[in-house]
Amino acid sequence: MRVAVIGIGTMGLLHAGILNALEGVELCAMADKSNHLLGMIKNHKSVPVFDDYVKMLEGEKPDAAVIATPVKLHVAMMRECAKRGIHFLVEKPLSLNAHEAEKVLQEVADKKLVTMVGYVLRYTETFQKAKEVLSSGALGRIQGFEGTSYVAQLFQGGKGWRSNRKDSGGGVVISQATHLLDLLHWYFGEPTRVTATCQYLYSEEVEDAAHAQLEFDNGVRGWIDCSWSRRHHRLLEIGIEVQGENGTLSVDDDSVKLYLDDAAFGHGAGWTHWSKPDLFHGVTIDIGGPQYTRQDEAFARAVMLGGTLDTDIVSAWRVQKTVDALYKSAERRGEPVKP
């Protein structure tokens, strides 16, 4: 599998390093508009570099591509890949809004392409374990949930494309809390109603914090709270707590805690704790965290052997519809909105 990378930033380099180390995968080319970044890569003579990604796709004809660029560029790049029958992994979020990505869904379906969007937390041990527990039914009927996404990142006016709504699509919700929303979609399905408010603490165009209530077809209800201006959170921390008739489940990046009133589906009554090291299973290479290797391995395996992924662009498009509904509700001062 010959793979090309579009965007030589942190995530582009991360995926390039992992994919090039996997058996049966070769990094064949990289593209970026930045002469500074291209200059660094040119030292590696075995990897051709381009300042025009279209010329790279035409000249190198890769089997697959990684798109790791600002979100405003995603749709055009996905369509160029789809036109050429190139499978692709695109970093999250999928697009500025759900509407602009609709044509891509059809083009990908017509070509039967493998696609993946970078919601990497589905490949993290703790969130996988939580999914296993929820799917088992051990909690009984779900009564509600609480979800949080916090990081101490922005305490003054931001700069660059992320602070421009036309280029980014929004602030903390679309940039970071989509990881949380994707997990909730994975756990409970697609929300049917969203009520939200946003706060502009330091930024003028994009929200720095948001709070939303979500309702699902199966009767599950809960809330999320997110901020990239939350003190004492050096790294992005995402947590979910679920209450059911038979107990509670709490999960974050580091651990899973389960409490059951009565033993159910192989889980004992009382407390059960799993830490991330308890759940760890090895990977072939670790750059930035084993979850990224698992993600890239799943993508490469689906391309080379055939198959589908539950983190594809259709799944991400549904998350994007929830984001759009959240923003619309906030614009209407908390009016309920159906995605």
C-alpha cells in the first residue's frame, strides 16, 4: 500500500511515521504549501515532496492518502482523492459543516472507497473498555450521562486560522469536543435533540466554552461541558460518567470505574477498576501514543484487505450534524434543535 501525506504538520508527520513503519505500507510522497516544512522533509531523499497536493496525487498515484490540513481544506482534498479512487484518512473534524460534506459521501460510496476520520479515542483502551461494558447491558437501562472536555490552552485572544470562524467552523466544540461527541455517538447513537449555550471568554469569533444537553431516540439524556480555557488541565482531558438502573460507569483517558448493585454479564457487584496499563495491549510502533498506531493499522488493514470502518466519513458526518445543531441552538439562545 503506497500512501501519500497532505499536510506536514504535527499530525501529518505522526501518521507518516507510523504508516511507513507498518508491514506492507510505504510512504511514497508528502505535500505542503510551507517552504520551511518542505525544506525539512527534503533532507530525506527517499520521500518525494510537493508544494501542490494535486500534482502529487497525479504523479505518484498513491493507493491511499492522509489529509492533515486545516479543516477548511478538507472537503476539496477529499473530493480530489475520491475523483482518483484514492482511499483516505482525514483528520477531524470532517468539515466546516455537515452540508458541505454531503457530496463527498456520495462520491466515496460510488467508488467504494475506504475512509477514516481521526476520532482516535475509539482506539484508546479505556474508552474501548467502556464501550464493551455499555454494550454488555450490565448497567441496565441507562438513566443519564455527563461528559466533559477540558484543557488549559487559551487565556487570551487566539491567532491563526483556528480563531477565524470561516476557516475553522467554530471554537472548542468543533476543534476538541467533537472527540467527546464522537464517543457519545458510539455509545448511544445519534442525538435527536440538542440544546446549547456558548461562551466567548477570550475570543471574538469562536467559542471558548460551551454547555449542551443531548437527547437520544432510546430515551438516554445527558449533558456535556467543554472549555479550552479551563485552568489546571495541562493536557486535554475527556471524561464521561453514565448512570444506569444497576450502577454507574465513569471513564476518562486513564481509567475505567464500574460500580454495580448486582453482578451482571460477567461483572461482579460493587467496584471494579481498570487502569490504562491494565488494559494495554502492545503495538508495533508507538509515536504519540499507541491509539494512533491502532487507528492507522485499522485503516491500512481495511485498504489492503477490504472492509469497512465504523470511524468512516459517514459516522463523522453524523457527528458534524450534531455540532451544527449545537451551534444553531446557541445562536437561538438555547432553543432546542433537531440535528
